[in-house]
Amino acid sequence: MKVLIVGLGLMGGAYAYRLSNKGYTVYGSDINMDSIDYALEKKYISNGSVHPEEFIMESDLIVLAIYPKAIVSFVERYKEYFHEGQVITDICGVKSDFIYEATKLSKPATYCSHHPMAGREKIGIAYSTECVFGGANYLITPTKDTKEEAIELLKQIGTDLGFKRISVMDIEKHNRMIGFTSQLTHAIAVSLVNSDHDSDTKYYIGDSYRDLTRIAMINENLWSELFLENRKYLLEHIASFEFELDLLKMALYREDKDALCELFRSSTKIRKEMEK
């Protein structure tokens, strides 16, 4: 199978690296020639160009590893090269109206979005091999126009990439859940780091701080797009989080050990259930 990956950043590079190792013929395209040269040197791709049209027609699968706002313009620009039997997908962390527009424009090819729930806080193809997909979730978000063959192809890609759980769900459920499990956690990490104004903090950091704030080192352009695209659900989750934080704060004001213990027991029980 021939796969074209558009956008050779952290995630695009990780896809190229793993799919090449699985025997796929992988092409790469990026606006940055340095990224293409790196991918060629490391043998992540068999060929690459800043002109994706060189590989579109011969590719069975096109993976758009680019920012959400760039997707429709890409599909619009290169739609004349798409053909029957071809699958086009994106790896965006939020699924908004761009999917419906891209689905319409990509015909006669089939558009089906998905979301790999993995990554790193670093940016760029040089860190692609640090992306660990094993044990991670992989979410496929078809529309009513998505052909079953496209869903099955993306399932196979997820398996070959090494993801542990592969799920198919509608777009609204995806955005609601991702608003909580991904975007809220990033919002908390960012807010925690920004709330600290003590220059000596680094001398007192332990594992808990490191674990909680790793994702605060964030790609500001990408994540500002993701937050704004999914602001409806993210704001709901922030409100729920603030409510829980207020419960903890009130227990502290009242010196209520029983209330604190109940909050801790509840979180421990819920977290253990997630491990099953």
C-alpha cells in the first residue's frame, strides 16, 4: 500500500517512521524541505517533495498531519488529483465543520477523520521516534458519507501503528470526550505553571509536578486552534473542574478531614476503574 503523509512534523514523522517499518511505501510532503530531507535521510519515506501533487494520484491513503484550519484549503487546492478508491484522513485533535467540507470536496475519494491519542510535548520530526503509540487510544470519526472500506483501512493503520484500543465514534462524542481527557488536562497544566511566580520553584520539583506539567510545554499555534474549535465542550469541562476544586477548597476552609478523605477515596476508585 502507498501512503502519502502531508506534514512531516512530530506526528507526521511518527506515522512515516512506523508505517515504513511495517512495509508500507510512504511518501512525504512538507512546506519545509529540511523536514523532507531528514525523513529521507532516516528512511522514514521513500520519496518526498514540497509539491504533494507528485504523489497524490498514486497513493491509496493520504494522511493530513497539518493544522485544522489548513485542511479544507489543502483539499480544495488538490481535489483534481483525488480518485475513486482513495482514502483521505486527518489526525486533528478536534473534529469541527472542516470535516464536512473536506468530505464534500474530496469526492470521488472517501474522507474519514481519525485521532491518534498520543504525542509528545516536543515539536518537529527529529522527535518522532519518541512518540509511543503502544497502549494508546486511536479514535476514528466517520460521517454518514464514509464508506465502510475507509473505516476498515483506518482500523488496519491503527493496528499497524501499534495502538492498543481502536474505537469508532461520532464527531460530537469525540469532541466532548477529548475536551475532557486532552484539552482540559492541557488547560490545567498550563494554568498550574502560569500560576507560579517563584523563581526558585525548580529546586523543589518532584515527580508529581513533572508528571502533571510535562504537557505545559505546548505548541501554542496548534493548541490555540484546538481550544477555540472545541471551546463549547472545553468551557463546560472547566466549569465542572472548578466545581470540584471548590469542594476541595471548602473542605480545607472548614478543616474537614472527612470531606477530604471522601474526595480522595472517590478519585482513587475512579482512577483504578480506568486501569481495568
